[in-house]
Amino acid sequence: MALFRKKAPELTLESLPREAYPAHIGFIMDGNGRWAKKRGLPRRMGHVSGAQTFRKIVKACEARGIQSATFYAFSTENWKRPQEEVDAIMDLLRDYLKESLKDFKGENIRTKFIGDRSALAPDIVALMEEAEAETAHKTGLTLNIALNYGGRHELVGAIRMLAEQVKDGTLLAEQIDEQRVSDTLDTVGQPDPDLIIRPSGEYRTSNFLLWQSAYAEYVFMDVLWPDFSAEHLDRAILEYARRHRRFGGV
């Protein structure tokens, strides 16, 4: 006599318990230029559309109770792009920073910036500091915007800081452990990313959160960032929930 197992109910976002959600999601926003090229538009228009998607997805993360979200906005390698494109991205950043406090005024979102600010224009840095100060009291989603950021650059900075502490006698070399390194990174005080989403059909980490993503689940999606939607976010969260995270165990 054949035995038939009852088919498990299909996993949906509505049936997913809150503890199964990722606490921290990283987004590698990729495909703006290709999106514009496919439509015969200047690359700048791809970044304009990508910025609109960014706003939508930030609000979608907040609505889903995500604790932290980190968006890879501009890498340390992006300075190699044509100057016209870099200037367009910086202008968009200025516009976003001027509008962000109004845009997210009704949202419980705390804004932070990670990355090296030294190469950015002084007016941009001032706007970043204002956005951080104005949202510091908020207790909902922590929005990290990675700007002039690179995982290797971040680690070099952490190593130098720890080396200086050893040199001046405030830290012993044997006191340096994984927690000490984590506490020296830009994301200190936040959970490491559980899930990193990369749209655009590329399969690379691109120097993003190298230390923090040691045990992150990656979901690669064949959709360009300007076309990324809340539905794509939900699909990625469900894919994450289906995976068995062993952290080196069995």
C-alpha cells in the first residue's frame, strides 16, 4: 500500500513568522546604466529611476519591520566612471539629501552613512551630517547608505585604528578578536546582514560588507535595479526563509 505524505502548505509572506524575517538586508543596487541603455536614454536617467526605486524599497523595508538595511549607493571604485556620470550621481545625492527629511518625515527611519567621507564635496558631507542628526532619535529601521564605500577600505581603516591603539598602549595585541574588529567597523552596534540581494543578473559581491557578510545568504535576481519592486523584495525574503542556515554546523 503506497503511503502519501500530505503536501506542506506553500510558504507565503503572510504565513512567515516574524522571527523568520532577516534582521538586516543589504542591497547591491546595480543595473541603472543598463536600464537606461536598453531604453535609449542617457545613463543619468537610469540613476534617476534607480533613486526612485531606492525610496520605495526603503519604505518597503520599514513597513516589513526590517531592523537594518544597507544600500550600496557609490563604491570606492565608482570614481573610475566617466566624470559626467559621477557628477550626475553626486547631484542626485544632493537632491536626495535635501528631500530625504521631508520624504521620510512620517517614517520611523534613522539614517546613517557608511564609507569614507573625505573625498566627498563639503556641502554633501554637511547634508549627510544634518540627515543623521535629524533622524538620530528614531527607533525604527536603521537605513545605512554606503557612499564612497568599499569593504577592503573599511577593513584597512579598522586595522589601522587597532594598530594605533596597540602602539599607544591602550590595547594589547592579544585582545584583538572578531568582536573587537566588528566594533571598529562602520556598522558597529548593528546585526550583521542576514540577507544580501543583488539584482541585475550579476553574481559578484563587489567589495560590499566583506567582513559583515561572512554568513549572509545571497539572493541574485535577474532584474535591473530601477525595475526592482516590493514584490521582488518579498520573493527574496521568502527565499531566505526557505534556507537552512547552519553557520558551520550540521
